[in-house]
Amino acid sequence: MYKLEVYNAFTNELFRTKYYKKPDLIVSLIESAQKGQICYLFDEEGRTYTGNYVTHLTYPDTADSRVYKIFFDIHYSEIQARMPVTV
């Protein structure tokens, strides 16, 4: 299991936590962000934010899991994604 923790780099607040079975998507996010691409982030309510990469770190959580902490300069996005309505 792989844990992704996204932090606001300037407040050190935990923005979002997500779990993955494989690290592929996390590594891809880090690589894109390091190349200067703006990342679109979603909070728990589905609001859209933009994030500029600042830094990241990884460390083992248990013998078979790893934590990825990514720090972004996070701002509320002027453009909000449409989220499907569930009833």
C-alpha cells in the first residue's frame, strides 16, 4: 500500500490523503510537477485547486508500505471542475 499526502507548503497543512495499491500514479505526479507543470488538486468536497510543486519526500511506513509527502504552493482555482451529482 502506498500513501500520498499532499501538503500546503506554506502552512504545512495536510491538504489531502489518498491510498494507492501501486506507486505509479504518485511517481507520475511527482515527475510532472518537477518539470514545472501546474497540478490540479481536488479537496474532499471536490473543489479544484492549482498546485505548484515545492518539494517532496518519501519514507517507509511499514515493511510493505511507503509514504509520499508532496508539498505544493496551493491556490483556489478560478476554474472549477464539474463534479457529477449523486443522489
